[in-house]
Amino acid sequence: MFREGVKYLANQTRAEVWKALCKGFGQLDGKMGGNETDLFLSLWKSNWPDTDEDEEEDGRETNSEILNYVTAGKAAAYEWVSSGCESLH
């Protein structure tokens, strides 16, 4: 029952949270613009462990590579973010 309650509350505030995240990336008034791309990049890289900036290149994709070498997973993730992070349940 607790799990269902959390899902319900998360879905009720989903649009507000998405707008706040986009605004945090510089998007104004929740209008679609270029900053859903920044949100996508941030979420895409969110599972990468932190590294020391002084370390040599660690083989990870650059932002340009993430955006320009499209895979089915990246395309689906970008579509999900750009459409407001709709519920997957």
C-alpha cells in the first residue's frame, strides 16, 4: 500500500518536478527549448561514478558523442525526457 501511495504522489507532482528541472537548466516558463537536452545529458550520465577532474580520459562518451551517436536506448530516453518524463507505469 505504501508503494502505491508513493507512485500516486509522484505521478501527481511529475509535471511540476519536470518543469522545475527544466527551469534549473535555464528553460523558461516550462516551454520546450534547448534545455531538455541538458536535462537528458544530466540524467544519462547520472549513473556514472564521480571521477577526479585531474585523471586522464576515462573512455566515457562526451556530450557531443552522446547526442550524435544515437542508439535505440538513447532515442527512447531523449523522447521520454522531452515529453515531460511521463509515467512508465
